[in-house]
Amino acid sequence: QKEVEQDPGPLSVPEGAIVSLNCTYSNSAFQYFMWYRQYSRKGPELLMYTYSSGNKEDGRFTAQVDKSSKYISLFIRDSQPSDSATYLCAMKRGSNYKLTFGKGTLLTVNP
Amino acid sequence: NAGVTQTPKFQVLKTGQSMTLQCAQDMNHNSMYWYRQDPGMGLRLIYYSASEGTTDKGEVPNGYNVSRLNKREFSLRLESAAPSQTSVYFCASNARDRQTYEQYFGPGTRLTVT
């Protein structure tokens, strides 16, 4: 079993829809959880991060971590065509600076 | 402030040829990383350098070597390219002095080995 599992999609939604992206993980030592966004032919860029369990909101984006279930989510409200990208979850242990990435989910928001 | 830069952007090699991918960052970051990204495989860590003067293997180091030339530059060398090394290569860096340990990525190098 891989440490981080992420459904690669692709996921296609109409503009304005609520999008839910998810990752599961197996290593309970992970403490920091991140979502990176990668536009086509670009490098990934950090979208959101959370530490331990809980929710974090930033505009239309909400990151949610459930450590008891080893499950993290990213919700996008009122999705826009400009949100079309690949979304990668990433995690790290507390004292370790290396990130473990999911495979990424390709999202297309149709106008 | 250019962030993380990578050269070249594209490269085509024949099997057995060698080449060096260059990476530089101007953010005074301590740590630098090389990843490869393949369809369906996500980002996989090849090598990393926690600080100037140190390098360590990541998840998929076979067929690669690295050099941390100074604090700014971290190069990746393919000594004898193989078709299995066809991929998009990303360099990244981070400061290690922020709780997020956010990694900043370069634009990538698209490598094809024929």
C-alpha cells in the first residue's frame, strides 16, 4: 500500500459547482498536510496547508483533515474555469522536511 | 526575484547520452530537491540536499547523480540516459525555517530519451 492514495480522476464539473478532492494516507506520523495546484505545463504551487486535524478556509477553498480516519479533503466552492488544474495532496512528518505527494487529480471546470 | 529557475526547458537525448539539468534559486533557501513527474505516478523524489554540502537519495535515485554546487545551485546529471528516464523533471527548494516547509517549484524540464 502506498503511503498516500489519491484518485487521479479526471474530474469534470460545470462552473459554479462544489468540488471535493480527497486523499487517504497510511502513515500516522504525518502531521502537516498540504494541497498544491499545478496548471498544465507549470510547476506545482502551494495552495493551502493545515497542521494536524481540523479545517482551514481561504476564500473559496477549504482544507479539511481527519487524522482519525487518515483522510484529507479540499473543497472548492463556486468553482471557476480558472480552477482547472491538477491538484496534488502532500504530507510531511513533523521533523522531516521531505514531502510525500499523492498522484494528483486532474480537474476541469467547464464554463 | 526569479524564484526557482531550471535549464533547459526541453531536451531530447539519444539512449546512452549524458546531460546535466541545472537548477538555481534566489530565495536563500537551505534545502533543494529534484523530482520527476510521470503520468499516473505523481511526483517522485530523486535526490535532495538538506543543506549546502549534503545530498541524499530519495525514492528513485538509480541512474542519476547530483551536485550541490553552492547554496543557490543544485544540478542533476544523467550519465547514460535510458528511455525510462523520459519524464518531466522539477527542481524545488524550501527554507526550513517556516512551519509549513513550503516547497517552491521551478517550471520543469521536459526530457525525452529516444
